[in-house]
Amino acid sequence: MSSDHLFLEHLTWEEVEQARERGVDAVLLPIGSTEQHGPHMPLDTDCFIARSLCARAAEAGEADGVRLLVAPTMNVTLSWYHMQFPGSMRLSTTTFLQVFAELCDSLAHHGFERLIAVNGHGGNMAALTVAVNHYYETRSRRVFLVQWWDLAADLLASIEGPMIHAEEAETSIAMALGHRVYAERATRDAWDRGAAVREAGMPWTSFGKYGMTHKGPGVVVPMDMLRDITPSGVVGDATRASPETGRTIVEAIVPRIVQVAREMAGRA
Amino acid sequence: MSSDHLFLEHLTWEEVEQARERGVDAVLLPIGSTEQHGPHMPLDTDCFIARSLCARAAEAGEADGVRLLVAPTMNVTLSWYHMQFPGSMRLSTTTFLQVFAELCDSLAHHGFERLIAVNGHGGNMAALTVAVNHYYETRSRRVFLVQWWDLAADLLASIEGPMIHAEEAETSIAMALGHRVYAERATRDAWDRGAAVREAGMPWTSFGKYGMTHKGPGVVVPMDMLRDITPSGVVGDATRASPETGRTIVEAIVPRIVQVAREMAGRA
Amino acid sequence: MSSDHLFLEHLTWEEVEQARERGVDAVLLPIGSTEQHGPHMPLDTDCFIARSLCARAAEAGEADGVRLLVAPTMNVTLSWYHMQFPGSMRLSTTTFLQVFAELCDSLAHHGFERLIAVNGHGGNMAALTVAVNHYYETRSRRVFLVQWWDLAADLLASIEGPMIHAEEAETSIAMALGHRVYAERATRDAWDRGAAVREAGMPWTSFGKYGMTHKGPGVVVPMDMLRDITPSGVVGDATRASPETGRTIVEAIVPRIVQVAREMAGRA
Amino acid sequence: MSSDHLFLEHLTWEEVEQARERGVDAVLLPIGSTEQHGPHMPLDTDCFIARSLCARAAEAGEADGVRLLVAPTMNVTLSWYHMQFPGSMRLSTTTFLQVFAELCDSLAHHGFERLIAVNGHGGNMAALTVAVNHYYETRSRRVFLVQWWDLAADLLASIEGPMIHAEEAETSIAMALGHRVYAERATRDAWDRGAAVREAGMPWTSFGKYGMTHKGPGVVVPMDMLRDITPSGVVGDATRASPETGRTIVEAIVPRIVQVAREMAGRA
Amino acid sequence: MSSDHLFLEHLTWEEVEQARERGVDAVLLPIGSTEQHGPHMPLDTDCFIARSLCARAAEAGEADGVRLLVAPTMNVTLSWYHMQFPGSMRLSTTTFLQVFAELCDSLAHHGFERLIAVNGHGGNMAALTVAVNHYYETRSRRVFLVQWWDLAADLLASIEGPMIHAEEAETSIAMALGHRVYAERATRDAWDRGAAVREAGMPWTSFGKYGMTHKGPGVVVPMDMLRDITPSGVVGDATRASPETGRTIVEAIVPRIVQVAREMAGRA
Amino acid sequence: MSSDHLFLEHLTWEEVEQARERGVDAVLLPIGSTEQHGPHMPLDTDCFIARSLCARAAEAGEADGVRLLVAPTMNVTLSWYHMQFPGSMRLSTTTFLQVFAELCDSLAHHGFERLIAVNGHGGNMAALTVAVNHYYETRSRRVFLVQWWDLAADLLASIEGPMIHAEEAETSIAMALGHRVYAERATRDAWDRGAAVREAGMPWTSFGKYGMTHKGPGVVVPMDMLRDITPSGVVGDATRASPETGRTIVEAIVPRIVQVAREMAGRA
């Protein structure tokens, strides 16, 4: 494609060297997962979203004077709670943290000191927060962590229901980015997650914070093994998804990623 | 004291056995830190707050038919970003996660399957979220994580300014719980944290999420080495603190902790 | 594309379940690298080759009654000796071995007991040999390891010169598989590797085994940091490469991979 | 209390800074345990003894021109062989060693190079010996290890019976230091430990060294899982304990700790 | 013996110092195993062969102006696949790699920068290849790895049958070096290893590379648990062994080891 | 030799099987070191002593109806504090503990449940105490630890001076066992270790417990880097050594080792 030159791994080493000499404002590191995404989306959905957002940001940056490169995608991550669904793959937490640090080290080794992790998988959120802190603690190098649900928090506020997995927001974004989505198989499950947990006979609390848009008093609870509470793998309502909803979100996020990179490079 | 029988370590093994036979709804595991808390509070502030909240919840529970025990306090945790201030102590992230798991294992070994971590240190938040998930992944046992800023999120919404370290909310709670607070030394620093970071010449982004009450679009950034941005160690305004503010928060939290335990035990 | 259904990550979990129910003879696990491949090939060359060979084998298998699935690609591996060339990325040996085992565990968790690693990077060879042995030792499950230079050893015997990196054979295969190859930038370097090592002032022995086609008495020596001996990153002669040479090799390998899978499944 | 200023965690960071500027001869690091101590003492007995001895030494030092600070207590340590008794908690050996090193690192980071570990739990003895050696090996910094049974070896020589756990000496010291001791529940068990081991059907040798006052030819044997040999948790005779015995020991130890610190600081 | 001065551990530290001052061209590090070697050879066969070859090379070197020292033997290594046979001992792969690196570090600490590992156990081959690469990656120091089957590859080409374990070649070398060999108990087993594997009902492939002299297209497969395929522990035909065959091999290898050392020291 | 059949590694696997069937009361595991032993003894002194004591005990046992086997010797152990002296080699503490556990696991795998570690190196003492405890904690299998200075404590009481390294007692035992001892080079150094430490300007305390025969009140201090306090490597007085002294000790120890094994096997 015409944006091949924005992907690190599609360059030769001499082309990387030339890019470095021209100046690279930041390297984007897409972080996905290989895990079930309901009956209507394939296992690589988080990879696709993370990588597509990086690509769009790199293109938008190019048009706007912000020079970005996209690193290879971390494609297997923290998906332990999806393992009851065939095809889901996982790394252990320890290995995941180690891989992340070694990828950052590799990039920094070549002088790419400004790194932005672009995470598409909610289950990586806490571990990546630990990771960027640990990285700064041990290497004195600050990696920023971009996540679409964070960066579009204002737009997502208007979406009803739990924002957890393979539901309206995620499905809409996948649609907007051109992912393989089988809209006709979309379904709704575990809309009231608390009820689902109680029904499954597991310990719960009415303060439990599960989703990314929890409001009011909260208590952190571990994820559920999802098949205990959702037969389809969806947590929320995927039938509400639409490309339009997705486009609104994507169009908001992409320039914000560019802005983060510009600010990180001190060029605000 | 009269509530000695609520602290596990103040019991003999026979008394623990008797408590277990009578039934224990949950064990509370206080998690503090040993780190600077500005010029006006001692290093053990997070330990004191976590342990005091546990004690009050255990007492309130006792009055209310919810049987709680308080485990020994984790007193040195993830304080790397305070190390520029004399006296601060830290565990590495890896060791912290390991200690947490082994404490939970110890308690579960004696049949205490319902554990609630009560964390007083913001810097432990992401790692503890990882920890309770990892614990469920590897032991199939769910630990809940209570943090005052989460559990009182509704009340804290009205507090202005950054909610980060040794500021209005934390100082007020410490006062309300009877901690050694030197109110006259209270100060205000890094009120506008973004400005402080920029001034220190570090990479930043205007979307940066630092505090516990960040609103709107956000990007996860690692903590700063705090002395780079605050000469006093305070991030926020401690001079606004008052015992009254603290009492309001404490009085809201304590019954909520009891409620979490009651629900966890399936006795809601 | 029409072969999308052969890639695990392009399936939904229900489709994986259906595939499993129909029977899967083996899962192919492509192992590449992100590292310099001379001035004439991009960093993802080993990923491309490994994944393309898997895809072709899965297609050929389908035509031939052998049911294969292709897992996600390990895209950053053991490339430490390329790190002097911009853009190269690496995992540490320990992390690499751990990731490999966890990927195999993930697949086995879903009942895919017959795994074939298809490795495109010579620098992974010894570690993967250790890995499949270690995996059998600790999990009692046998993973087979396919490498094009092994599986086409008879055809490669006629290629002159060192078979090490970005040279005639690898470049030819990349061409045959449709990779982005800038043939006009192809070059020749370190043809006599011993001489290059000596010239660089490093310890050497005339028995040193470097390439994959070493004959006669040999001594195992560690890889060189390649930029010490080759300014271009090529070790061998890439100018001799041709799509025809590549096609001969590819056409030999693909049915052999299918045969390995058929035999592994006991259907020979 | 009036000795609050001797406990590191009760100081603000500015007070620590001031103490450091005035000079600190050594930091005392109390190491306890959370484990059964018979029917007559609570689980925190070792913590209490270690911390109290540190406090008394710091006070005595202050009166004597030796400036000491007391660090937070390690409260869960190597208690695996007590786990059959409810409430006992443990760290694994590996984690314990790691925590110890990180606590020492934290203190040394602030310029407190002279550290004295004050251990109250016999089960930590060998591991702490390994720890201080390992610490010197890897950090070139010498930590001294004080244990009451070592430092009062001359006085303890006159106490009859095994000196192992919750027996005469330990109970007496706890009494003298003002610990919660239920003297009326004190008991005697496993007085002849060899007999108890044989009776339990475990491998033994008449040369077995169990207690801290073994005389003559010896063989190192692992600890027993204590409930296999003592129903009460006591190993020895707690009924012989008295505050007077305890006071004699405490009064001997405290000035010796001060002397160790003075000598360590080269001020002897 | 008269060659005692060639073994590091038989020297006093002053003698080591003197040797170092005179100049040491290389230190040889023998690597054996403790594992079954059929009914006709004892468990220490690989140790004996590795150490004897080192001794002979050191003596030959001495006569030839190449100064060598022999380090202590690694006597327990990667023998997991022999564990069904009584007496076999093993290290885990991780521990083995760690021990190897620490031995090399110890020698390098004293200025012995030129190290040659002399491995007598086929099961260590891949791990040692990883080890010498990892060592160069992390310490920038090149260790060479000598193995008799590599260094005598030309001579072994004429030996028929699998070259795997306790067969013709190994037995012959053991005889030639004066090892305790009970020739009358020698036997032949698993001559056709593929057949043996199939018979045992394990996954196989006709491309499987097992032995050290595999020719043509190959696939790496893990070792078998040997008792699954050979009742005697022999894989190959030990009855064909003879001291003459062994002598031919030994006489070829010894001067080659000397040559490797001479070249490594840049004195070729 | 005639006692070859007592060494595990000199047996074939069938002979081990036969020994096991006849019954083995215990396996002795010799633990030595490779480290300086003054100007008068070679680096392998601890290996030699440990292995010789095992051999003598196995022979004495055979004459006495106690069936013992001797395992291969751990020849590189915890010698970090000797590393200033050429030729000394070391394992890290972590690796040492791991190797020990894996050796015990290997032996236990074959049904040898009764293991006696026979340690010849004082620097391993604390770590081996940790090791046998950790082994019992994690495997529920008790390994006994025999050390000549422990087992002959009564006889050694009459030897004057520090019992630390390469001094009277160790040298005498080496002589009695037939080790290569250059008596004419024997020397005396660091007789008053406290003075030597102070002179070297290192932190010390007059309560410091260094030697194996410390009496009275004590404080555990880490080992010194020995060359800081002894130019020869000797700590004590080797000139007082004599074969007669050694013989007295050896003749006392050997039957005691046999007795330990007999008791361990419950045949007392």
C-alpha cells in the first residue's frame, strides 16, 4: 500500500536509518490480542483495531508534519479469561510484561526514545499501566499508553450499557476501520453483568467495577472467566453497533493520537 | 484495645481456630506504603489509613453481624517515584506481586477464601489490579480490591484540584482517622501538574491522566519522579484539608466496606 | 482472501470450534523475526517467508485431505546479532523460550495437540531445538520443527557459498513467495566469513561452523555481531538470487510440510 | 510515645533528612513473623520481640550518644513449618530473600549504609545468614545480623531443655518486654524432640541439631512440620517462663546491640 | 599423575597465578553427564570421554607449545530423556544454562578469556549452542564449543547406523580412552529408530532428524524418552565397537582441539 | 578400585537397578568447592575431603551392613569470597540452591528417598541449611546435612585458633585422607580475624561470629573478601596441622556418618 513506508517492518534497515535521520517524532507500538470476539468478529479483532488506528494516525501525522512509524504488533497478550472459547491464546502476565519491555528496549536501542503503546485489548490495561511505570522506573524512559476507550471517553459517555467486550462500541469501531464483521451474527449478552455473575454463583459486590465506563463508588474485582457469564462471548449489546458510531469515534481518536505524539516530541 | 480480637496477629492460633469455627465473612488485608507524605505527614500515612479503615470496618461489621478479621499490613510497597525523598522505601514490582500472592495463599491455606485487599497507596493501584486478576487466573480464587478513592468516588467528586498525593482528600482522611498530622506544615504544590511536568522539561501530553479523578479523554502516562515536580512532596493542596471533610469520607466508606464483605459472603 | 479460513486468527471462535469438530491434523506455528535483511529486503522477511510457507502448505493440504490451521506469527525473536542495524528488534533467549511454550500451551488447551513450528530465522534454530525438547520434557507433548534449509537440504546442496543471511537462497525464496524484494539493491558480502572474522580481529578457528551447510569437521562458534563483518548486512551473495531458484525450493518444501503433518497425525 | 522519633516510619521526610544530617550510626531492621506461638502467645510474638528490642536499643543508644533509627518491621517471613496451625502466614524462601535485599537497598539509597537486622524468628536464621552474605557479595555492603539467642548465648546456657519455639526463654523475653502473654495457658510439649520425631515415624538421627543451643557432634536436619510433633505448638517448656528471666536477658542484650552499632560505626 | 599440572583444580592458587603469568592459550571446560550408557558402560561415560579428550589435548598442546588448562567437569547435565533408566541424573535446561554461564564467568574473572567447552553428551548440543551465543550476546566474550562428533565428522561418515547413544562410535572412543567398558555386555537396539518410534505409538515423521549424521531433508523432532524405544538404553549397535575404531577417531580429534586453541589465541 | 561399586557414576544402569533391588540405606551426596586453599593445598581440597569421607563411610557401611552409594560430587559452589585468588570458581546462591534441589530430585526419582549431603565447604553451610529446609517444605522429603566440623565438634573443641579456612583442622584432615598437601608451604595468617578486619578498615563488631567454633555471645556477619585480610588465603594456622590430628578426626567421623545413615533408614 501507499502507507507501507510507515510500518517499520516493511522497511529495509537503510530506510529505517534514513527515516531516523529525517527525524521520527514517535514510534507507535500496536498491542492487540488473539481471543474470541463473539460470534460476529474474528480472533484478531484487537490486533486489527490497534494496528489500524496506528496506521491512520501515522497517515494523518504525515499529512500534518508529525513523523510516525508503526512497530510490529504484539498479537498474543493477556487473554486468560477468554480461554474457555476455542482459539483464544494467552501469555502469562510475567511474560507479557517482559516482552513489552524488550520491544521497547529494542526500539530505544536504535534511538527511538519516544514510544506510544496503542492498546486495543481491555484486559491489558492494568498490566500495561504497570509496564509503563516499571519501564520508567528501571530505564528512565517514559512510554505513553493510548487506548481508544480512554482517548474517546467523552464520546463513549453517550453509549449505553456495559463497555466490556465485543459490544456496541468495539464492534462499531471495527466496522468503521473495515474489519471483517459478520453483523448478522451480532448478539447481546450479559447486559447486566452483576446479575450474570450472581446467577453463576460467584462472589460479587454491587460496587464491582467491570467496564471501562463505571461511574460512582467502585471496587476492583478480577475479570470473570467469561464463558461463566456469557454463552456468546459478547458482554454488552453488539446489535446496536453501526459503522457511523464507529466513524465518529475513529475520527475523534486519530487526530488525538497525532496530538499526543506532537506534544511528546515537544512540538506542541 | 477492645478491638484487638479483630486483628489476626493479635490472636493465638487457638483463637484463630475458634474464630474460623464461628465463621469469618472475610479477611481484610491492609496495604500501605512507607514513603514521603509531604512536610505534614509521616512516612507511614498509607499504612495508617489502610489499617484504620480496616479496623473501623471490622468494628462496624461486628456491630452489624458481619464477621471480619484484619490481617497484618503490607508496609513497604511500590514507592519508586518517591525515592528522591529521604526515608521512602520500595519493593520492586515483581517482588510486590509475589508477596501479595503469598499473603493471600497463606490466608487461603487456613480456609479464609474471601479476601478483601484494602489499599491506601495510589501507586499500588494498577499492580494490585493485575494482582487480583493474576490470582484468580492462577488460583481460581477472587480477591476484591477496595481503595478509598474508588469507594468514595461520589464524595470526592466535589473536591477541587488534583487528587494525587498528600493533598486535601488524603490529609483530611488522615486527620479524621486520628493520624499524626502537622497541619501547620501543610502546603500546596504542583497544583497544575501538567505545567510542572513541562517546566521540568519532561515529555508530556495534555491528555495525560495522573490523578484519580481524571475526566474526559485521557492517556496513561507513567508517574513522575515526584521531586522533579514538587519540592515539598505534596501534589495538590493540603492546606484545604480538614477533619470534617475526612469524617464525611470515612463515614461513607466504612459501611461500604462492610457491605462489600456481606455481599462477597453471599449474605446480602 | 479465499484462504482466510486457514488462519486461526481470521476465524471466529465458533468457526474454530467447527474446524476442531471436523478435525485438524496439525496447527502450523510460523516463527519469523524483525531484523535487517540487507539493503534489498525489509525487516519482516523471515515473518513473510514462514507465514507464506504455512499458508501454501495449508492450501496444499486442503487440496490433499490434510487439514491444517495457521496460528499467529511470532514476529520478534532472537535477533541480537543484528542489533547494530537500525530497526532490528529482539527478545532475550529466556523470554523467547517462554513465549514459545505459552503459545504451544494455548493451542494445546483447545485440543490442538499436534503442533508444527515453521521457523524462518536461522538465529532461532538452536533455541527452538531446545524449546521443543524442553516442551516434550515438561508437557509430554511433541512439537515438530520445520525449517526450509533443513527440509530442502537436498536442493540447497547445489547452492554455492555461505548459506547464512539474506543471500542467494533466502532471497530467492522471498522472491518466489512474492515478497517485496528490491533486486537492484542486492549485494554480496562476507562471502568468506572466516576471512571477515579474522579481519575484524575476533577469535576464530578454521573449523568454525557458521552456515547451515557446513561440511566436514566443525566447531560451534557463536554468531558474530554482523556489522563487524558485513557492511551491508548480507552474508553471502544475494545477486545470484532468482525467482526460479526460489520456486524450485518452495515447490519442494510445501508438499513436504504437508507430508510431515500427515505423518504426525498418523495418517501416512 | 516519646520514642516516636526513633521509628523511621513515624517521621516526615524532612525529619528523616534532618536525622541524616545530624548523623545516624545505624538503622535497625526488625524481622519478625506471623505464626503460632503456642496457646499462650499471639501470632505477632516475633514481630513484637524484634521491634521492642530495637526500640529499647534505640532509646538506650540515644542516652548513650549512639544514634539509631528503627525501620518498619518485616512481619511475614519463613514460617512454613507452622502452617498446620491456623493463622500462621509465610513467604517463600526466594521471596523472603528478595524482600530483605530490597529493604536494605531502600535504606542504603538514602545513605544509610550501616544496617543491623534484628531477627526474632529462629526459622529465619539460616536464610538471613545467606542473605547478609549474598548482600555483601552483590552490593559490597555489610549488614550485621543480631538475634537474641546469639547475643545472649552466655545467659541462655543456663536454661534447660530445647530452645526452639514458644518455650521458656522466648516466653520470658516476651513477658519482660510487655507482650500479651496468657501465662495461665502456657504448656510443655516435645521436650524430647528426638523422641517426638521418632514417634511421628519420621526419619531422624541422634545427632540431629534442632535447637539453638545444641552441644556436641551434630547433623543439620530440616525443621519438622511442627504439628507432627507438638499438639500445642510449644517446643520446650513454657511453664518455666518468668518476667525475671526475661528481664535478665533483655537487660543484657540491649546494651550489646548498642555496642554492635557503635563498633559498626567505628566509634568503639 | 604427570599431567596433574594441567588440571586447574589440582593446582594451588599460586600455581594458577604462575600459569597465568606464563600465559594460557585457552582453558578447556569438559562437559559430561551422569546417565545410562547401555548395559556395557557406566553412568559417567560422557564425563570420562570429555575429560580424557581435554587431558590428551592439554598434553599434546604442551608438547607443541600450546598452553592449555583443564577446568573441573560439569558432571550432571541435560539427561531428562534417560530418566527412565536407574541412576540417570539431570539438570533442568534453565539451570544448566545458568551453571554454564557462571562457570565461564568464574574463569573469565581470573583473566581466562579464551574458553573452549568440550562436550561429550549429545543431549547438551543445542543448549550449549544457545549458551555460547547467549554468552557472547551478554558478555561480549566468545566461547567455542567442541564436540567429538562434530570435530571428527569426516571420520564418522564411514560408520554405518544411527550415531546416537552408546553405540559403535561412542563405545569405540570410550575403549580407546581406557574407560571401563564391558564389551561382552554390548548390544544393539533401535537400529531403525523411526520404526521403533512408530512401534511405540508416538508421532513421527519420515524426515525426523535424530542422529548426529542425518543426511538429506530433515525435521527437528524432540528426543524420545529412550526406554520407550530401547530396552537396553543403546541406540545403534555397540557390538561393532572396537578400540581401533576409537583410536582412529581420538588421534584425529586431539590435534584438532589443539589447533582450535592455537587459532583462538591468534597464534595460527 | 575395589570400592568402585560404591560410586553411583561408576555403575551401569543395570547395576544401579540391582543395588536398588538389594536395598540402599542412603545415598551420600558429596559437596565440595573449587577455591583457593592457601599455598599448601590445591583448589579441589573440599571436593577431595567430601568425596573421601563419603567413600570411607560407604566402605565402613559395607563392612557393617549399611548399604550406601556415593553420588557425583558438586564441584563448584559458593566461593564468592575467594574470587580474589586465582582459580577460584563460584556459583551464585540462587543457582547453587537450584542445582542442589535438582540433584536430590534426580536421585529421589529413582526411589532413593534417603539422601545425606556431605558438605566439605564452610561457605555452603547456611545455604545448605536453607536448602534442606526448602526441600522438605516443597517436596516433603528430608535430606540430612553432614559436615565434618559439626560431626566432630567434640574433637575439634581442643583445637586452638580460628577454624575457618585451610588451617590446622582442615589441613590435618586433608593429610589424613591422602590429599596432595605441600606441608612445607603451610603458613599462618589472620589468626586474629577481628584485628585483620579492623586493619583492613571494614565495619566490624567484637561479637562477630566468623569461625565454626565461636563461643559466647555472637552476631552473624558476612564473610570477608578473604584477600582483604589474608595474603596467603589461610585463615588460622596451617603449620600446626598433622596427619595424626586428621586421623583422629576422620576415624571419629566415618562411623558417625554410617550411624546417621543407619538411623535414617530406621535400622538403629
